[in-house]
Amino acid sequence: METLNPGSQAQASARPHADREGFALVAALLVVLVLSVLAVGAAWLATSEKKTTVAESTHLRSVYSADAGSEAGINFIRTQDRPLLSTYQGAETALAGSQTYSQSTQVTGRRTPPGWTGQYQDFDYSVTSTGEAGAQGRAGVSLVVSRLYKTGY
């Protein structure tokens, strides 16, 4: 039969607690590490999304500026009493903020429409417009427009 020493029994019961000393500190440090990584990731994602949003906004504003220039070219052709026979270079026009556009219109051809007399002709125009927004936003629009004119007057 084995004799138990009362001191050895106290040591045996104290050992499980002694092995876990400092566990709370390590667990707390791990939790802080995980939360820090998550916070850095969220901050990086927010910054990345903001840059993307600003770039997309600048691009859209430049496309809208170029579209405004093409509409100005169409309006120029629409309001002419006589056919334009040379190139028209519109001045650079400022829009809201840093947005601008410039457009040019030139004749690309003319033809008599089928079924019409030679007195009437379709004039084809090429309208080219460039829109800018900010320092880096640039877009272009090109289109072909036809207009019927009565020639010879």
C-alpha cells in the first residue's frame, strides 16, 4: 500500500492551474491581432473603393462632356440655313466645374436621295467631339449626321 504525502496531493491539484497561467494574456493578444488585421483590411478596402469611385466619376463626366460636344455639333448643323462646305472647328466650351468639350464638324459627302430631284441633296457630316473632366478624364465621340438641303438658292 502506498502512502500519500499530504504535500504531494496539494502539488498535484495545483499543477493544472499552473499550466494555464498566462493563457488569458495569449488569447487576448491573439484576439487583438485578428481584430487589427480585420481593421487594416477594411481600411484598405475603403480606400480602394474610394479611388475606384473617383476614377469612374471622372470618366463619366468626361463622357458626358464629349456627348454634350456632339450634341452641340448636331445643333450647329440643324440651325444652318445653307449647307456647310468646309470644316467648322468649335471653340472649347467650359461646362460645370472642370468639364470642357471641343467639337469639329466637316462635310464628308453629298448625294441626291433616291426619288428626289437634283435640287435636293443629302449632306453627310462627320462630328467629332472631345470631352475632358479634371486632369485625367478624357473621352471622345464621333458620329455621322445627314441633313437634307435644297441646293442652288
